[in-house]
Amino acid sequence: MTAPLRLGVVGTGIGHSLSPRLHAKALELSGIPGNYAIFDCADADAARDVFAKLRTGELDGLNVTTPFKALALATADAWLRIAHHKAGVFTLPANTLFMQENRLVAASTDGPGLAAALLGAQVDLVGKRVLLLGAGGAGQAIAAELLALGAAQLRVANRSPEPAAALVARLNTIWPRHALAQPWGDARGLTGVDVVVHATRLGHGQTATAAAVTDLPAALDWLPWAAWAARPPLLADLLYAAGPTPLQALAQARGLPLDGRLAAAAIEEPRIHPEPREPIGILQYFGESMLAHQAARAFQLWTGARVDAARLRAAIVPAATSCT
């Protein structure tokens, strides 16, 4: 009898993680025995100890989240390249680790997860102007994907300017003159953006309680909310929570409407490119959709088994949801 798979997620402050529910469903759908644990690590040394369990055979696969994605890449022996990123020259902080031929391999499923979630929501980025909030692990992982999907311009804003400048420099070596650093707190040039992608930790793990939403304006009131209310861009929040995220609630309070295109379960791999819709409003349940697609791809890397991301997403998004 095959030994049960031992999987898990490594990060800090991740007690709210939905990954155990996603991968429990993946194990069920695939008929593969196994379990999935949370490794909440206080520091890099503790995370390294968990990574080492892959080399010793105590674990079979790991997801990695904040703040250990860059550490995962640095610890690995090899990087699994993503073909459409210009021959793989754009390496990314890793969110997936596994052993292959006695090597610890790092991969990122963030970009493919983002692409699949956008396609499932009928979002076409070709020719669009995109604002990316956050240049940390998640922001770095999806920035190249946003340009690979055809964005005409990508503005990157980060509370610390150095990571944004470094990320933009790397992006422009592959997509010349397509990326630029947007100073945090400076709204110039943002009134006409088509898509806003939130990838910071502001509101991480929180639902839209009054206190959580109250904390955000000091950090985000510099954004051109009044102009966006008149011409709403699509807001895709990578965070997820048991209800609207604080940013989603803040955006709605500032006049952005809800966008219901993800209220129904996304399909995993649309065979026909859907008719693109104009970006407008707050794309609810986007973080959950992207997470489900990430999980499906990580599970395939670990096991070779394909699972339907829509069925994984259904395990974490209530069946009777409404965006109206």
C-alpha cells in the first residue's frame, strides 16, 4: 500500500489559511491518501527546518507563503522555469517546493493561478493599464504574468520604494518601457488605470470589520477614489477572508460597485477565450479563485494528478454567494 502523502504550508501568522481545506479536497478528488499541515514558523531558521524535511523524506510537498518565499527560492537546488516568461529568465520567489531526482525544486504557481483566475472571470488584460499595489513576494510573482497577459502598462507601487524600483528594472529587461515605479502616496497617472491588483499585506487575514476598514484609509486614501468611482477600474484583491476583505469594503465605501463575474464557480481551463468584458468594480472572491488555481497546480507538481480548480474553489467559497 502506498504511504500517505505528507503535505503542508509554511509561513508566519497563517492560522487562517484555506490551503488545508483546498488540499484535503484535492486528495479526496484524486483518491490519493494523505494529509496537509500548517507550519506556522516564527523565523527563517524554523522555516529552513521545515524545508529540510523534504530532503529527509519526512514531507512530500510544501506550499510557502509570506515571509518565506524568497528564502524558499534561495534554499532550493533548482528552479522550475515557466516557458512563456521569455525562456524562464524571470525567476520568482517560490511558493511551492518538492523533491525531484534528489534535488529540492522551487516553483511559483502564483502567476499561473492569477492567469487562470483572470481568464475564468473573463478579464482580458491586452492593452490595459494596470496598477500593482505591492512588490513583495506575491507582487513579484505576478508582475511578469500581468505583462505576459498583454498589459500595455504596469505601474508598481510599494510602501518601500526600493523593491518596486528593482522589480520594474527586471521587468523592463524583458518588456522594455512597459513597467514603471509609482511612488507610494502619489496618485498622478492613476485616474485612468483599467485594473488594480492588490498584493500587499494590508488587511491580511482580516474580514471587513469596522476596525479593519478604519485602519486602511491612512495607508490608501492617496489613491484617486473619486475618479475611480466615476470610471471604476476592476479591483482584484489577492487577499481572502471570511467575507469581503478590508480593501474591498473600503473601495465599496468610496463608490466602486461590486462585480459579480466570479459569483459562479470558475472553470479550470476555458477552452474558448471568453468575450472580454470591460473592467469595472470590485472582483469579489478573486483571492479565493486564484488560491484554488494555485493549489491545483501545486498538487499536480507534487503528484502528477490533475484536479478541477472549480471544485477546489467550491470547498472554500459558500455555494450561495451573491455579488449584487
